[in-house]
Amino acid sequence: MSTTPLAAAERYFQEATARLPALLDGQRDALDRAAALCTDAIAADGLVHLFGCGHSRMMCEEMTPRQGCFVGWHTIVELGLTFHNLIVGPNGLRQSLHLEKTLGYAEQILRNFAFGPKDVLIVVSTSGIREVIIEMAEGAKQRGLGVIALLSRAHCEQAEPAHPSGKKLLDIADVVLDNGAPIGDSLLTIDAPSKPPGERGEPAGSRRTGPFSTVGGALVMNMLRCEVAQRLMERGIEPVFLPSHQFVGSRSVEEQLEYFYAQYAKRVAPLYGRQG
């Protein structure tokens, strides 16, 4: 047992906060270009789509639907790739990880939508190498969408490509945003004083925890969201924000909610028109 209260918690806090400044200062140009693509799409009555497998789904739902979101963002959430909270049994993690490697799966997802001429796709993947991720990005590019990647540059650059093409998400995206996570994502190695690392022959990284991609990814996504909202305002386009539905019983909030729903439905309706 640690002799210092909250020693590991403090280590994680310090490691994580030390990485935060680079998420802005290290990629101002990328954020600017990503914001330009998203602003142009929403200003033209188009959509910014978000796709990610597994835990990356959280970054998609961070943008919509949640407090502070506004009409123009659209999540493509494929349950077979994201609903694995049971871990084993039906809808388990084995199946989900297998589907991520299935060639041609991404095309079947993309065929469900009639994308607009100004639409953009943000592909979220810390590793940036899984087969379905590569094919989603490629399929979007073939349909004329701008593609923004949110990944760990450190991890993606050193990872071996998984797709037969040899491509990584870094090679396809028009703009790459870095979530700042290290190789392997986790920041800390947890050592037991009575059992030195490797004593039981554990594989490398088996005692690592404290992933960073959620912290870094959510920060980057929210910087992007705020910048796009500001740029839309500067163009004279007022975003339709989701109001706080915590104020139960407020007539004005209920009316704003209904307006948000109506405007969201109107925006996404063309997606389900002539499908490819």
C-alpha cells in the first residue's frame, strides 16, 4: 500500500495536465483548418459527421447530443462496433474487435447515407490503423467529404498498418488533430513493491493505467466546437443550441428543446433521401 495518500492520483494529474498546453499551442494550424472545414459545412446547411469505434464513440457523443451542442453535428454510431459493455457473451468485446478488422464493413455503413456536397467526416481513433477506420476515411474521401482525424500522433506513427493497403489514418485525413496520448495511451506504470515489474513474466505495459486519450480528445473536440460556434456567429449565423434540459418544467426550455429537435430533424433529413 502506498505510504503517500493519493500518490498515484497526483502522478496522473501531473502527467495529464503537463500534456494539455501542447493540445493548443502545438496544433493551432490544424485546429484552424479543422474549424474552417466544419464552419463551411454547417454554414452551408451541411453536416459534420463523427465516427469512432469502441471507446472513441465517447468523443463522437461529446459533440452531440450533449449540453452545449448545436445543430450541424451528426454521430454515426454503429452499435456492433461500440456496444460491448457486457465484455463477454452476446455483444461482447471479442465480436466488436473482430468487426473492426472486417474489410468492407465501412462501405456498408456509408451506403446508408446521402452525404451533402459540403459535409465533413471526423474519424476518431487513437491508434489510427484499424481496417474499418481506414475504409471509413477512404470512403468519405471518395464521396467528396473533407476528412478530419482525431488520433494519437505518437501512437499512430509507430504502429504497424493493419489495412492491406498499408495506409494509416494519418495518410488519408485532410487535417490531423492530436489527442496528445502517448504510445499505448496510459500514462502510469503501477508497481507493487513486493513484486518488481516482470517478476511474473507479464507482457510489456501490463501494469499501465491512466489513459489520456479521453481527457485530451475531449479537450480538443470542445476547442473545435467552441471555435466553430464563434465563427458561425461572426458570419451572422446563430447556431441552434441544445438548451439545458435540467430545468424541468420551464416552458421556455421546453419550447427551445422542441425547436432544437425540429431544426436537427430538418438538417439530417436529406441524409436519408437518395442513398448510395
